[in-house]
Amino acid sequence: MFDATLTGRAAVVTGASRGIGEAIAAALLRSGADVTTLQRGPHSDELRATARELGRTLAHVPVDFADSRSVGAAIDQVGAVDILVNNAGAQIRHDAVDFPLDDFERVLAVNVNAVFQLSQGFGAGMVERGSGKIVALASLLTFQGGLRVPAYAASKGAVGQLVKALSNEWAAHGVNVNAVAPGYVRTEMNEALIADAERFRQLSDRIPAGRWASAEDIASAVVFLCTPYADYIHGAVLPVDGGWLAR
Ligand SMILES: NC(=O)c1ccc[n+]([C@@H]2O[C@H](COP(=O)([O-])OP(=O)(O)OC[C@H]3O[C@@H](n4cnc5c(N)ncnc54)[C@H](OP(=O)(O)O)[C@@H]3O)[C@@H](O)[C@H]2O)c1
């Protein structure tokens, strides 16, 4: 019915140095896209090997998402793309009574301001050309409040609203703006939770699927939203959470 491959599409993925972003970059390469990553450090050896084996282009533009000038320069350097995945995210934990304002602002800068700046920067061209896919990484904390992470919860709530706001303006121009809300994924972001045996057990017991997500579980949903199979999906926040929110 459709050609669901992404052959020849130009994709940008933010924060692909590790974790979910690296898995998304690999999955997009496997689906046929050429990928430019916006990230601080270099690509992992595994990601480089995947691109080489597939014969796809894998480029890297260095950027700090806490600095809007750095984000603007990266957008200018990359130019037009078909797909944008806003994956990079920052997490800082403190009790709310002690949460430093600087940390609060830093989390908001990376998780919200940069997501808007990138969506606008790459999305304007998509709107002009009449096609494009933008996917952001939301969270269970788009829906719930969490503990000791008020900045992160506020930022991911904002991501959920931002994809709806952008999609209301851009859907008629053939641009799909959506989010994936991962459940608990075994990445560096969750080191503190995984290290706390009691909290880890409590969280794990509550997941209907009976396991934490892999980065690839999340990447699969992101790639789906980048294909023509998702052409009529606009402004959605898709939970990929092993059933957590249904419980
Ligand atoms: N893991 C989960 O359970 C989970 C659940 C829900 C949502 N998410 C979301 O999914 C996304 C990926 O999470 P993850 O678990 O893969 O996180 P991760 O392992 O901590 O990786 C985060 C990525 O973001 C980059 N990043 C953070 N701050 C940056 C900055 N100021 N400038 C440039 N790059 C920056 C990191 O780059 P460096 O390597 O340079 O630090 C890294 O590539 C995030 O948006 C996160 O909020 C994750």
C-alpha cells in the first residue's frame, strides 16, 4: 500500500551520543534515512559501524542545547531536512524545597526552549515545502508529576503541549508533529533509580509488561511516526510504556 521506507530522507536526531537517541539514529539509518546528529560529543563506534555497513551518510554537528546561539548556528549549518527528532533531554534531581533556580532554568532550556527553537528552525522549511515529520521525546512525566524532578516534569508537560500547538498550525501544510512518551528505559538518565534497589523494585512491579523498555522499543515508535504510515497522526503523545499509564 505504502512505501514505508525512509530511503533518501534527511533526518536530524538530537542527543544521539548514547541511550535512546543513539537507538533512534541507528533505527533511522536502518530504515533508509541519512542522519545528522546534533550532540556535544562524537558518535559511538557502534553507530559509526551501522552507518558504514548500510552505506548511509552519518554526519555530526556539535551543539549545546542549553545555549540558544549554539542551537541557531547548528540549524543554519544543517539546512533543510525531512525529519527532526527532538530527543536530547536533561534531568536534574533535588527535593523541590532545595531545587536551585539555575538548575530549573537549565532543564527548561534544554528540554523546552531548544525543542521549540529546533522545531521552528527546521519546521519553517517543512511548512514551505509542504511535508515533514517532527517527533519529540515526551515522558510519563508529561502526564504525571514524579518525585524530586519538578523541572523535568514541568518541561515534559510543556513538550506535550508544544507538539499540539505546532501541529494545530502545521498539519494543514503536510507537517506531522507528534511525541513519544517512553516509560522506564534502562539508560544513564535513570542511573539513580536503577541504583536504588527498593525504588527499582517498586517501579518494576508496577509495569504491566513486566519489564523496563529497551531503547529500541522507543526507537521503533519514533521511526513509525516518521513514516507515511503515520501521515494522518497529528498532535499525538504516544505512550510506549509497557502499559504503565493504563494501570
Ligand atoms: N530513559 C528514560 O526512561 C526516559 C523516559 C522518558 C523520556 N525520556 C526522554 O528520552 C530522551 C532521551 O533520554 P535518554 O534516557 O536516552 O537520556 P540520556 O542517556 O541521559 O541521554 C541524553 C542525551 O541528551 C544529550 N544532552 C543532554 N543535555 C545536553 C546539552 N545541554 N547539549 C547537548 N546534548 C545534551 C546527552 O548528550 P551528552 O552525551 O553530551 O551528555 C545525551 O546524548 C530525553 O528527552 C528523555 O527525557 C527518557
